[in-house]
Amino acid sequence: MPLLFLSAYPQSSTTASSSNVGGRVAIGWVSDASVGILSRGHFLSGLALMAAAHLIFLWGSLDSLYVSVVAGGIAEGCLFPTYSILTRELFGAAHFGK
């Protein structure tokens, strides 16, 4: 069964990269636009999307591979831009970068 996924690797890699970039741009824009409305911690809910993507990837079929790759890419794009901002907000500017 795992050998079936190898044939879809090039398309999956491109799809994951594209959705990762889209997630970074979209979530970065939404995060900056909603500074007074939502705290940056709300964007950690992308972890739930990442967990769902991994479960779909683990138990899914070849057809659901693309769904899990797109969901994982968007979740990864959602999480990485918020790490530095959350670190600064939670621990303060004095501890940022130590």
C-alpha cells in the first residue's frame, strides 16, 4: 500500500508547497488585519487542522491524499508565521531572541 503513494509524490510535493505559501500569505494577512479582534493565540487552532491532516494521511486512501496534503500545507502555513509573534506577545520583547 505505501508504494502506491510514491507515484503521487511529485504532485503532492507541489501541492503541499503551493498550499503552504497560500496559507502563509492568507493567514499572515488575516492575522495582521484582526489584531484588535482576535489574539494571535487563536491562530494556534491550526494545530487541529494539522492533526486532522495527519490522521487523513495515515488512514486515508490515495484519493484522500491530496486533501490531507492541502490541509497540512495550509496548517503549516498557518502555524509558522505565528510562532515569532506569539513568542514576543507571551514572553515580552525583553525575552525575544534569547
